[in-house]
Amino acid sequence: MPPLISEYIDLESQVQPNGFDATLQSIAKFDSLGILGMSNQERILPNVEEISFDAEGYIHLNPGCYLIRLNETVSLPNSIMALARPRSSLLRSGVSIHNAVWDAGYSGQSQALMVVYNKHGFKLSKNSRILQLVFMELASATTTPYEGNYQGESAKKNTG
């Protein structure tokens, strides 16, 4: 069984009393329309374009929606699920992160949606702690673990 979390930056600063702070690997902007039909065969994800960090390792984001990728790989056993919440410093800066449920059995280097609501924008650095994962033990292990399209997702897999 793989570790619950791997590829972390600094375990001591990332482990929190009630979860784990995941860190930012990359940010991309949306370049096209997404489509979600009644079946997975009707799903078309929008094209995205990665945004480069500046020489100091920062990105300035204007108000809008961005697709972010985490550094960490999470490998959930069949008896644990997770939720992700934005760190309070983001909320206090007019920024939020939205994420779906991380189903028991999921393994991968996940993505999330970052929304900059602050009309002045937001500046953040590569590897900054941006969201907190909260893990929940299920009453019993699921007999149907996650086997969807995003199983095993990673930056390496998506870039060749």
C-alpha cells in the first residue's frame, strides 16, 4: 500500500491539527469551453494554458478562475475519503479554492479550481500551502473504490 501522502515539500509545516496543507505546483488559465453530458463519453474538458512563475517564483493573478495542480500525490485506501478546503489566508485575501470529494480508493496528483474574487488580484508563490486536506475514515471500507478517469492523474502523465 502506498503512503497516504507523498511528494510533499515540508512535512513538519504541512501537517496540521485536523488535516494536511497541500502545496501549489502549477496554475493554468482556461482557454476553451468545457462540456459535461449525461455520460463520461460526452465530457469534454476545456483546454488550459499554464502560467509561468516570475524570476522570484511568484505569479500575479487577475480576478477570475484558474486550474491549479498540487505537488502532493494522495493515495486513499478504500476506508478513507478526503475533502479539501482553502486555507484561511486565501479567504482573507479574497481567494477561494473549490474541489470535489476525494473518493476512497483515489490515487493521484490532483487539481482544483482557484477563484480570485479580489478586484485587485492575488499574488502567490510556487510551493505555497494553499489548501487543507481533511481525511475521514469510513465506517467500513468501500467495496467500489474510485476507478474514474482521474485515477492516477499527475502532471507527468498529462504532459507526456
